[in-house]
Amino acid sequence: MAHIHITLVGEQLAPVYNGILSANPDMVLFVHSSKTFEHVGRIKENLRLTSKSIEFDPSDLNDISNKVAKIIATYGDSDKISVNISSGTKAWTYFFIQELSPLSNVSFFYVDQNNKIWDLKNKTNSELTFDMDRQLNLYSDKALTEYTPFKQFTQQDFEQIKKIREVRNFNRLEFNELTSKMYELQQNKELSGQQHEKVVQSESKMSELVWNRATDSYRMLLFKQGNSQKKLEVEFCSPNITKLLLNTGWFEYEVASILAKWKYAKEIRLGCRFSTKETKDDKNEVDIIINTGTKLLFVECKTYIKNITDIDKFRSVVRNYGGLNSKAIFITDETIDLKAKEKLDDNRLMSFSLKDNHLNLPLEKALFLLLESELNQINPR
């Protein structure tokens, strides 16, 4: 005799996988359609349990009824049978409950989007252990290959943020131009080699950004035209200065520093890059991913929304890597215009601007209230 766990497999993998971990059975029986068979394979990759699979038609009532009867005939005498109805079709759920509920050795449960498991017989619930990496691995064949833990940044890094903002405000156009050019050199591996220094210049040929190989520091010289020409020269140096200075990493870290004070932020990762496990190609990046203890929060950081298509891309990334129960927010430095706001709302993405009034609330409090109002809401399917 054994504990048999029957799990209905639909589009959402996390409730299925977490239900198996909670049940800890001797054998798992996956009930799937032809469309969701591939999900069974992905779940099994992360399990070391005996399992079998049976394909059901999504809506053919005779097929469903006959196969449920076959399952009862095969496993009905087991010591214990648990059935996870979190996923799959409504027709499957109906027939399993109708046919198996009279059996005294059968229990039914489901796992909700807030990572709680509900025992339908006892009408009780408990919170499951949430694993950030397990959640990310379930939904895609692309792995989280690169990221920087928030705790890796230092006080010296934090002190550079204010300096970067001040320099950027002095001449935003040329600051962005210089840091973009240096970032491109870095991406093309042109900062390696034997050069002691690498220099990029602005289009005006006046402003420049210099990388010092020996000290891994940057020196920026900026000019600003006006009634009288002004000049600003500053050096940037900290353990993670390249990540902060180039490609708006400073803004991502500034946002992460705010979110680190949120009571639900259990773990924060920055610069999260996904690539295929075999080739490490086709990289997609998420600026910040936060483990809230019950689900993932994806954060896209933009100083301003230049291309409205970035919103669609972010929504796609969240669905591909986070599943249905994850939350997502677009955080900007500048005010979000009406067109972008409508696009964000259409994609069911939260949005927040550091420059908005926030109804006269302190910035941190306004952001945390927004996140907490959404955190436990059930996402539409």
C-alpha cells in the first residue's frame, strides 16, 4: 500500500510542483492534456519521485469519466490518495470530486496564488515554503545565469549614487552619451587587453569619460554651454562602480535601496539575466527581482519611458519567467505620460514615478502602500 498523489496539470506549473512537495507521496500520477504534456516533463526534471502520466481530453466528458473510473480501479485501494485540483480543466475537477470524494482514503486540496495550500475536506490552510530559484526554473528553459545580490553592494557604492545624479543633472545629454559609449565598449570586451586607460568622447569632442584599468575607476569631464562655459570634473570609484555608472545601473540600485526597506523584501537580485542553459545565448534581462516570501516581484527601472514597446516586452518577460502568480511594477524617475500609463494599465502592470506627488505621502510609504495593496490580489488568468 502507498500514498498516491494525483495532480491535474494545466498551464500553471508552480501549484502542481509545490503541491507534490507538500504531499510527499510515494508515487505521482500526472493528469494532462496533449497540450500540457510538455509541462509534465519540466516538473519531472525537478523531482526524484516515481511517476506516471495519463492523457485526458480537456472537455470530452465520456473520455474523462472513463479514465477517472480506470484510475479508481487501479489505485482506489491505496492507503492514501491526495488530489491536487489547482490546475487542469473544470471538467476534470468535477469528475474527480464526484467520483473520488465518497472514498474515505481520498483528500482534495489546491494551492492558491498566495502560496497557501487549502485542504478542502478540513477547510484549513497553511503557507508553503517559497523557493525563488525553483519558481524561476519552472517556467522556462532559460536559466538565471547572471545576477548581483543587493547585499553585495557596499556603503561606498551607495555614496556614489548621489554623485552620479549630480553629475548627470549638470549635463544629462552628454552624461548619457558618454556612459552609453563606454557601456558598448564593455559589452564588446574592448575594455580588456593591455590598455592602461580607455577614453570615450562626446560628439562635441569636449566632454570625456576615462576608465582606469589599474584602479577600475572612472573620471568624467563634462562641459556645459551657456552664457559662460562651465566645467565639471569628477572621479567615480567603488567596488561595483561599473554596474552603477553604465547602462543606468545607478537608478536600478537607487530603486533597490528603497525597496530594501520594504518589510516584504526577503531577497533582492539586480541585473538578472536569463539565457538558455546549454548555450547561454538569447539573454533577457530583468532589472530587479524580489522574493516577497510568497511570490516574486519583477521590477523594471527606467529613468523615463522612451519606447512604449518596452512595456509589452516587460509583460512578456514576467509571464515567461514568473508565471501567473508573480507581480510586476514599472518604476521611473520622470513622470509617466498618459499614453504609457494607459499601456501599463492594459498590461495589468503597476507603475510608480519617483517624481510624482504621491498624494503628499513620503515616497517610500506611497510605494509600499501601492505594492501591499496588490501583493495578495489574485491575478486574472
